[in-house]
Amino acid sequence: MVKDVLQVQSKVVQLKAVRKSFNVGQPNETEVLHGIDLSLNRGEFSAIMGPSGSGKSTLLNIVGLLDRPTSGSLMICGEETTCMDDQTLTRLRGSTIGFVFQYHHLLGAFTALENVMMPMFAAQGFFNENLVERATELLESVGLRAFGGQLAGSLSGGQQQRVALARALAMRPQLLLADEPTGNLDTKSADAVFELLRTVSLTQQTAVLFVTHNAALAARCDNIIQVVDGCIQQLAPR
């Protein structure tokens, strides 16, 4: 019994028979995910690979609670999400999931420090020195403490993506979703961002789901999840 409880607690993501269709009930109804089974444990670093149109982004949106499955079960940190209302989903997403996208989505008119503070300010509703302290620590963790006062728009692409990673970690998420976060970066910057993600996974026991077309980076993950035509074709351990 204790072992079963520990196993449940270690599961950050559990998908069972998840299907996703668009235009449901219409003549052009299309199913893009066909019965996905997938689980992610704490501290697990998994790459998602597959051709364009394979369903990778749809799968990531469902795991990130940005979209709902048509059928099946999706549990995040032990909570069944498929029957939650939008407000509850938003609250769960904000408290447990961090996002890093191919484009950093920083606000260029605000400083790096202010960008990192925004998720905490949105959750807390007011400003205090604890936010500054936490944001400063996060910038230091990605090697950018000295750039905290600079406008985000003045930073290099690699620096902006590291600020975006710091922002994604602001709420201490148990799950980090990274959608092609190195796609717009040069090789050196891409490697630096990847290593930061890897460090977060190892040191904070954060589950990371990393979408990439870079086979060399994927080979450095714990698992490679191959998505083809809306199905998981292969889940290969490193």
C-alpha cells in the first residue's frame, strides 16, 4: 500500500487512452491523437520528436492544460483534470506547470527582473521584496543576475531564452514543458539552454517534456517519445 502511494506521488503526468478530435460532430471532424498512453515521473527528462503535423503540439497543449482531450484520462500530480472547470484548470496550471516556448514571449519594455517576477505577481496580486529576491535568485541560476536591470528587448536571443526559463521556474513547477526552446538559437546558446533545463530536472526533480527536432539533444534526454500520425510509435530509454 505504501509503495502504491509513493508510485502515485512520483507520477507528475499520466495519460490513459487520450484522444483528441477537432470539429467534433461536423462532416470535417478529424481525430489527431489516437489513444495516447504516457506517464512522466518526477525528475524525468523526456524528448518528444516527430514530423510536422504528427500531433506533438496538440499533445503538449493537452498535457499543459491549454486544451482538453476529447476522451481519455489526464492526471496531473495525482489530480484527474478532465472534469475540472476552466477556473480550476487555470489554477492547477499556474501552480504546477511552467512553459518555455521557441519564442521567448518576454515583454521587451520591461526589465529581465520584472519579466521573471510577473508570474509571481499575477498569483500573489501584490508586490513585495520577496518577489524581487526570488526573481534575482532565478536570474542568478541562469547566469544573468548582472542583467536583471536591462530591458528584455536589449538582450541577445540566448539571454532572452534563459530569462524565459527563469520566468517558467518562478512558481516552482513540478512539470516544465519546453516547445522547441532551442530552435531559434545558435549551437552554443542552444546547448547552454538545454543544460539549464537538464540541471533543473536533476536538482529540483522537475519532470521536463522537451519538444525538439534536434536528434543530438534528444539523445541526451532520459527518454525519446516518437509521435507519428497521432500515435506514440516508440518510447525509447536513453
